[in-house]
Amino acid sequence: MKVAVVGSGQLARMMALSGWPMGIEFRYLVQQGDSLDPIQSLGEVVYDEDYPDAEALYRALGEPDVITVEKEAVDTERLKALQAFCPVYPDPKMLETCRHRGLEKSWINEQGVDVAPYRRTGSRQDILEALEVIGYPAILKTCTGGYDGYGQWRIKTAEDAAALDEDVCRLDCVLEGFVDFKREVSLIAVRNAKGDVRFYPLAENLHRSGTLLTSKAPAPNLTPELQQQAEEIGNKLLTASNYVGVLAIEFFVTEGKGVNEEASNGQDHLVVNEMAPRVHNSGHWTQLGCISSQFNNHLRAITGLPIGNTQALKISGMVNLLGVDIQPTVLVDSEQQLHGYGKSLRPGRKMGHINLVADSYEALDEQLKATLAKVYPQG
Ligand code: AMP
């Protein structure tokens, strides 16, 4: 089995590390200037620019059985041309939807699923009109190119809005109402071409400055009702897009109120923040916490193998190593697993992560606290 991955980051690396034992061969489609460190020695690299012709590119990629991606920012026209030769999962049309916040939100709404109240904007006038409807506080987010809190401006007051740079106002953006969430959770969903679907238990995620810092899974106090609500949404989104592979869905959990409802019904309600049409940082815990990790199941799904078990074997946690050197990072407990991405150090950069398991949520919290203290001694 041969898989070509578009991209050469840590997600491509972990896909390959999971696929090698199953005998899968990997090649990577990259562009000049892409960092190749994470996939060093894990398969041949092919430069997009060297093969303007799609068939020649397919041959250079080793005539793969399937092509997949590890990021949204890819040339989807190129992928559509490659579809003449082999399947591309997920479908490039879904990649186009997910990488544009405006298209993504309207598509999710069309499936009857809630997102935060929003308006599309492209001028200061648009922003002011949107604020009148949505109110304060709000967040302005660029439709494309933003990630991990970049390309976002929090607007708490009319003064904040007035202080927005003219260049920022002119960007294609969504103005989003601030969701008063109880917590953030995410669902890692898997679907294969036959339409078989499996879900991992929801993970609870904590962000720092817009970037994921820790996950706990299954999310503490996860009720069957909340899991079911998430899976119903997952089913709708997977089926509507005829999705193949892993799809990650990030949610806000709100206090019993749908975005279109005045009154709370007293139950937790899920509002979609965003989707990622790929394996996701908030699913890294599955590498230690499950029989089949998200990487393994993504590969199983796109190569037509049966989807593996997605149950949590133990209570799991994950700590992201952001802008810290992997070497001096000491593991706190024997039940921890270190992943380094082989990247050169830069402030805030995702350098690796630690997965851990525990027998109780109290023990998990202790471990997370001790690990965070060791990794981030400055706090
Ligand atoms: P995003 O890049 O959209 O995933 O945003 C990064 C993080 O910012 C989220 O995980 C939340 O913690 C926070 N955030 C984004 N949008 C909102 C919102 N509408 N209301 C409250 N918090 C938000």
C-alpha cells in the first residue's frame, strides 16, 4: 500500500510512524521552502514545482493508492487534477470549505448545526453593522490563513472597534459573537469509503493564547448525552460531505442554550467552533490512550481497512511542548510517552507533546500539573 501525504509537518510524521508497522510506504508532496525536518528518513520527498503536469506528479509520487493531506493550506486545484489518477481523501471540496471560516460556518449551519452567531465583513462599515447585531464582546477572525489565535482581534468595546487598523477592516473576515462557554471539547471522528463511522470519546481542551496546551480524555464528567450530541453532529457533517478519513470538530460547551434560543433548557449544548479535515492536535492522546490512534485510523479509513477500536483504554492526558527544547524535558512519570517532532526551536513553536495515562481524574490532574511545572518552569 502506498500513501502520498501533502505536507511535511508533525502530522505527516506521526501518520508515517503509525503506518510503517502496517507496511504502508509514504511519499510527501512539498513545496520549495517547506521544512522537511519532521519527515526526515520517513520516505521520499517530491517537490510540487518540479511536476506541472498532474500525471507526471502522480508518477513521481510513486503511483500511490491514495493521496491525503496533513494541513488545509494546500493547492486544491492540484488535488482535483490528481483525482483523475487515484482517490484523494478527504475530498478537496471539503478542504476548501474548512479552510475558509465564512464558507465553513455557512456550510455547518446548512446541516442544521449551531455555530457562534457571526457576520461576514470586509470593511469598517460591515464591522460596525455586524457589532450592532451581534453585540460586545466579539471576535474578528480572518476567513483564511488564521490559525492558533493568529489573525484574530478581540473587540470588547466600541473603542476597540474604532482602534482597528484600516488594513485589518478590509480583510475578508467573520465577526463572531463571544461564546460564554463552560469548556471546550473536541470530537475526533473517522469514516471510511464504505460509510462506516467511529468516534473517539470527547476530549476537553485547554488553550493558552489561542493555542492548545492540554487535553484530557475522555473529558471529565462526560455524560452519554453530551457524547451522543457530539456524535449526532459528527454523523451529520461526515455524511453530508461523504467524508473519508479523520475529521476533527472543535466545540464550545454552553450552558443549556442553543445560539438561536432565548432561554436555557438546562442541558449542555454544543456549538461548533471549527472543523479540521485531518488528524488534529486534540487527538494526540489517542496514541497512548487507545488501541488505534487517530493516525492509525485515518490510514485505515483512507486505505479501505476496517476502522480500529476507538474506545479509551484509560484516562488520558496530553501536554503540548510549545517553544521548549525537547532534550532537557524530563518525563515526570513512567506512564508517560514523549513525542518530538524533530523541528528547530522557535518561540511558541509546537516542538512535541507528552501523552500520559492515569487511573483517576485526580491522578491525571496531578500529573498534568507536575508536567506543566517541569516543562514551563516560568509558568
Ligand atoms: P480558533 O482559532 O477559532 O480555534 O480560536 C482559538 C481559541 O480562541 C478557541 O479555542 C477559544 O478558546 C477562543 N475563541 C475563539 N472563538 C471564540 C468565540 N467566538 N468565543 C469565545 N472564545 C473563542
